[in-house]
Amino acid sequence: MRPVVLLLAGCIVACVPPRPTSPPPTNETREEVRTAELEKGFLSVSVHIPLTPPGPKPAVISPLSERDALPDVGVVVVTYEAHWKKLEPLRAAEPPPPPNTVGVWLLASPTPKTIGKGFFHLIDYYANKAIPKVLDYVTTLPEVDPTRIGIAGSSTYGFVALQAVAADHRLAAAAAVLACGDYRTFLHYSNLAMNGQPLDLDEGYARWIDAQDPARHPERLVHAAVLMINGTADQAIPLPCVQNTGRVLRRAYERAGVPERFRLRLLNGVAHAQNEETRYEVLAWWQRWLLEHG
């Protein structure tokens, strides 16, 4: 299968100046919302700015459920969306892709040699292209403190959060929930991929994901405070890839002299789901690394 994301190189155009809209706040609102269209409308950004406190505030790029609580503590919330339907006319002109024979959901592939390829191309777009464009816009806003920007995500967006931190030093903190590095182990054991069957990737594809893998390049993340939260019973994000990622990141942060900036929280018996403990841990992370470091 050739996923939509493989068309990005030829289809995503350069970012044009955003067109922000700023409706005046009313007495009933707690925040001001600004929006921008980037990449000629392919990428939409919404910025929710609390009315208090005044001056530059920390910001979190976050699709997580705890984002609703962030404006109450004076944190700007940034959301984004890629409009993949805009690429459908281009897909229709291509011959149909071969059927998938291995893996499920976004990791499905016509052959075990390329298991997860569409998924990792999606992560690559968001982490290495979309998030930097979002940061380009957000850092122009006077209400945002450019030194206190975090990113959060769960599952697919947790992978995005880890890779985005590795790609862009403007991110000061991250909360990656139900995600991991060590991509080969992930593909080997995840029930969405090989589910424990032998992993034999195409050589070029294997080199490409190795170059992206945060667990193979942990030094790229140590500028930021990184929180990982995972369940020990999660079959989609297997414990071996989580533990391996945690081990190499912990060592990298220790070598950098900032071990306190990394935390791996394992939730015993929890599968691929969030809970109140997840919400508490993430909010506490923002409190420590974005609010208290102002």
C-alpha cells in the first residue's frame, strides 16, 4: 500500500503567511481563540489564549483530554489538523495499491518487509514538517513565551511528540502517552504489526526508521523535559519497546547531567487507554517544567 502520506513530498506546498483571526473576547469567555491556515490551507492551527495572566504564557501543543484544564492555569493550548482529503483527487489518479496482507489499522502493509511504513511516514510528516510550521506561527504571538512550549500526545500523537522533540529544540517539554521509541521492537511485538512473528524489513526502510527512531538517537531529546506514560498490559505498545526506550533515554539524560528531565511512568495492568492517573501525571509535568520554570 502506498499511503496518502507518500504523496506529501510532491503535494504539500510551502507555508504561506498565516491569516490569523482574533474575535474580541466577551465578558463570558475565559480565552481568546486565534486561527491560522498554513501550507495553503492544508494545515489548520487553533490557539486558545487564556485572558489571564497578562503577558507571555507557556503553551502546549496538545490533542490530549487534559487540554481543557490548561487555560485555567494560564497555559495557551495549541491544536492543529492536517486536511488529508485535499489529497484525495491526486490519489484517485493513481493505480489502486496492492491489498494489505499483514498488520492492522495504520500499520497494515502489503508485505512484512514494509510493515508500519505508512504509519511512520505519517509520524514523519507531523513531527518533522507540521509541528515546526506550527511552532513558526505560534512563536510569533506576543502572548506565547517561546522558551516554554510543550507538546503532548497519546498513541499515534505520542509517537509524534517524541519525534517532534528530537526534531525541534524550540520544544521545552513533552508528554508522550501510550507511545515508544525502539521502532524495530515495536514492529516486532505490537499486535498491530508482526505480533511476535519474525521481523525482516526491507533494508532501505529499516535504515530510514532507524534514522527517525528516538531510542537510537536519545541525545536529540535531552534539551527537553520528557515524560512517558505507558501501561504494562498494552499489547499495541508492548512493554519491551517501552522499557528499551526508557533505558536509553534515562542514560542519555544522566550523561547530559539532567536526569530529572526524564520520567517513565508505568501503570500496572493498564492496557491501551488513558485514565485519571494519566491526566494527573501530565498536568503535574506541565506544572513543573512549564509553569514553574517561567
